Amino acid sequence: MPDSLPNSRRWTVIASALLSCGLGLVVIYTKRSAFFSPLAVVVVAAIGLAAVLLQLRYYNRENSNPVHAPVWLNIVGVLFALTALFSDFLGLGGQIGEVMALGAVGSFAISSAMILHAFRKRRWQLEREPKQ
């Protein structure tokens, strides 16, 4: 095992703790009725995506074969989220705003799933390689 493994794990744990604290602050300081809002779900999904993107950053530092996030899918998710956020200002109905929020959450979830699948695929390939 490389010597940088404990150091890189330390930063991964620190980043995970900071994201957990951020999510905790969102939950603590949000009124109960706000959790019925589609925007609250988008915020939680965006925090989850940030966690996966941080994990991707640390993973790519350690490995020679980097994994790339599907940028187009994240852009679509951000566009859906912004449309959901400004749906009242844009004159869209409440149901359209909810569909946009669902689209944002779905885009973030699919992007995260693709990244995590690539991690598992690379790990499986490394385990199957013959040791020298």
C-alpha cells in the first residue's frame, strides 16, 4: 500500500464530515413545512452530488486512470434546479416546478450513480489483475 493512503483517507473523512455538517445545518435550521417543498429535496440532492464529486476529486488524485463526471448531465440537473427555483418568477405552474425539481434530483442521482459505478468497475478490474 502506498504511504499516501492514510493521508488521502484523512482528507476524505474530513470532507465527508464537512458535508455531513452542512446537511445537518440544512435539516436543523429548516422549518418542518419546508421539507414538503421540492426545492428542499433539490438542495439535499445537490449536497449529495457535491459529496460524490469530492470523492471523485480525491479518487482521481490517487489513480493514474481518472474517472470523469458526466458534465452534460450535471448541467442539465443545474438547469432543472434553476427552473424549479424560479418557476414562480417564470410564470410556470406549481406542478411544472415540481417536475423540474424531480428532473434535477433525477439528473444528480444518475450522475452520482454513473460515477460510483465507475469506481466499482475500476476496483473490480484492479482486483482481477494478476499481482507481480
